[in-house]
Amino acid sequence: MSSEKESKPFLIDAKAVRTLARILNETNLSEIEYELDSGRIKVVRTGAVHMAPPLYHSGHHQIVTPASSPEPIEILSPPVSQETDWAMHPGVLKSPLVGTAYLSSQPGSDPFVKEGDHVPEGHTILILEAMKVMNPIRAPKAGKILKILIQNAQPVEFGEPLVVIE
């Protein structure tokens, strides 16, 4: 007989895995495990981390030999992309809801904005479709479209960075 916990599918949250991998790298831990009612995520470092010798030398010389040869780190998620840096930008426009983002009003038409465009406050940047309702996402301020972080017809999550306006 199968338990109720075993019968539910476990959906992996890629952002959570990336965050755990980043914490693993920043803290030099060998593994991190995160458990929820729906499942468990475990990120493990497969080898020892060593530091490169300094690029400069003081008055006396010292030779440092790593304890072991470097081994690759196994990360159970795609590498952290440039979006992580953009997500921290003060001009980032985040998704107010879960849905599908469209960069133009209809297939084949020009996008509402392109990178480098200057937009006034209130200008439609994109459309988010949620439950068959088209929701225009407008510029919260006037500025230049620095970076578009999504593709046309891409599913997005609440709080996901969409566009950077400078």
C-alpha cells in the first residue's frame, strides 16, 4: 500500500535549487539539504575546494600546495544566469502575478518595447495572460529599457524579474 506522501508528484523549484547551490558555494559547506512536506532537495559538493595562491608576494616566499586536486562541483540545477544580477537592479520590474508573458499585442506584430527604448511612465511594456485575462504591465516610471529578461510567450512566476528600466 502506497502512502499519501509517495503518491504526490514533487515539483522542483529551480530558484530554490539555485539559491541552495549559491549558499553552498558562498559558505564552503559540503552539502545542503532542504525538506518540505512535498519533498526534499539536496545539493552536494563532490570535491574539496581550494584557494589559488595570491598574485603578489610579500618579503618572504612561501609555497602553498593544495591538499587535493580540484574536483568539479555537482549542482542539481542549471548554472545561475545573468538574470540573478539583474534581479537586484533597483529598476527591475517584477511580475505581479503568475501567467504567460507576451512582448507584443499579437503574434507577428512588433514588440511593445525593445532594449534601448525610452518609455514614458504608464507605457505598456508587455502583457501577462492569467486565466485567459490579458493584463497590461505598464512602466512604473519614465526611463530607458535597459534589459528585457524574458522571452515572448514565456511562463512567469509571481515576483520574477521581467524588465529593467533605468
